[in-house]
Amino acid sequence: MTTTPMASATTERARTFVAAHLVSAMALGRAAGDLVQDPAALTAALRTGLPALADPEYLEGQRRVAPGIGQLLGVRSPLLNGVTRGIRAATRRDRSTVLLDAADLLLREPVLELRWLAFDLLTRSITADPERTWQLVRATARAASDWITVDTLAHVCATGILAEPFRWAELEQLVYSPSRWERRLAGSTVAVLPFADRVAGRQAAIARRGLAIVGDLIGDAEPDVQKSLSWALRSLLLVDRTPVITFIGAEADSAVATADGLRAWVLRDTLAKLPTGDATRLRASLNGIRRQPGATSTSRASVAAAEFLGAGIGLEVPPATRTVVARA
């Protein structure tokens, strides 16, 4: 006879907390959404109401998994989703220009949960008003300083790319950014695409273009970027398995030939999703190839960025910028 493991005390506490606050969260969203024609009033309503949904225990966990993250209240994801559902219900007939005005103001708030609530508004506006929405997405990406914000923003980017495939250029530019968070956004968006739309996001072209992004970034020295790349590869296996396995095999050969531990870490983190035979073979080939402290990036993007800065193009590049790119 099999038994179902009992949920931990922490999980039970979280469920109880969410159940006790979910109705209030949705009511807050509806009340704020009714004020959408006055973005300042909507923002003020959310700023006032969100602290009542905060859970100090969850806040502690967020700070533990995202060290250095900015100003937070500690509102659990199901409750933020409840607020979002309330805002959606109240604003379902409002035009994208109205939603964008509200999003623009929310994105200026110091509290991250307020900014995250803006992302759903951007997801809704990115097909109807793409130019202005992408401007806000770019500004948010430049200001990002934690993986939670970046990975949540990736859903907005994925929706925009599926609506307008030429927007792949947005990711192609990010791979050269000196900011690890912008580079992570490129990888995270590729990872999210197959789930943003389970039809459009799982076409062969998604795998082909996604692998090109991963191919430019693999070898990046930043663990935050590496995690997004392994996530992207695992997601792309759902789209077109054969070329992804071929890509992983070729990159493994490169990692072995150059003892590239940065590349090997990303590949090793995908093995659980590979067929058993491929995983066993690749695990054996990568055995002993590990990341080394202080290793310099070997990615194509970092090499190209460094060459650009050192190409003598008539610009004075500050030494600090050269250092950032060299470590990118």
C-alpha cells in the first residue's frame, strides 16, 4: 500500500495563509482596477493595500533565495496572482493606452511587488501597443537587479516575441549587455517561450532561434546567466528534441576539448531531461570538468563584446567598462 506524504508544517502554514487572504487580494485588485483611469490613485490603492497581504516568513525566504534583492513586502505569489485577477476583471474593457499609463507609474515604485503587478498589464498591452510596451520592457530590464524580476519579465518578452517574431532582435541585443540580468533575460525568455503559448511557442523555429541565443551565451561566467541557459535548454527539449540534443552534444565536445567548466555546468544541469543513454554518455564525458573560481567568460557574446571595445573605434572606453565586459 502506498501512502501520500503529509505536507510539511511550512507548506500547511503557507496554504492556510493564502486561503485566509485570497478573497482580500482579489478585492484589492478589483478596487484598484476600478481606478485605472487615474493611475496615481490605482498605485496609491495598491501601495496601501498590499502590506496587509504580506507574510514575514515568506519575505525571509525570498531574501534567502535572492540575496541582495531590493525592497519587498513578502506577498506570496498566489496572493499577487489574486490581485492581478482582480485588476484584470475590473479593467477587461479598458484600452491598452490606459493599461500602459498604469503600468508606467507602477514600474516607478520602489516596492518590487508593485512593479511585478505591472507586468501583467504589459503582457496585455504588448500586442496592441508594442512600441510603447517594449520601451517599458527595455527600461525595466536595464533597471533589474534580481532574478525574480527578470524571470517574471521574461513572460512579457515571450508574449511580445510570439506576436511579432522580428522581436527576436531584442534578445539578440541583450546577449552583449554588460549586465548579467539583461543577459539572463535573454536566456529566461527562451525558456518561457514554449509555455507562453503551447502551440506557437513549440514550433521548430523557436528551437532554432532559441539555440542561437543559448549558443551565443553559453560559457558565460555568471551563475545567474548559466541557470537561465540550462533552463532554456530543458524547455527547448519539449519543442524539437533532436537538434537540442545535437547542440548539447557539440557543446559537450567543446567543453571537453577546452576543459571549459562554465560550459560544462550548463550542460550538466540539462542531463536529467535527456534520454537515459544520452545523459549517461554526456555525464561520463563531462566528469571532472568543473567551474573554477574567477574563470573568464568563454561565450561568443563576451568575446565579441570585448573585441568591440578593443577594436579602436575612436571611442574612449572607461577602464571599469572594459573590466565588466571582460568578466561578462
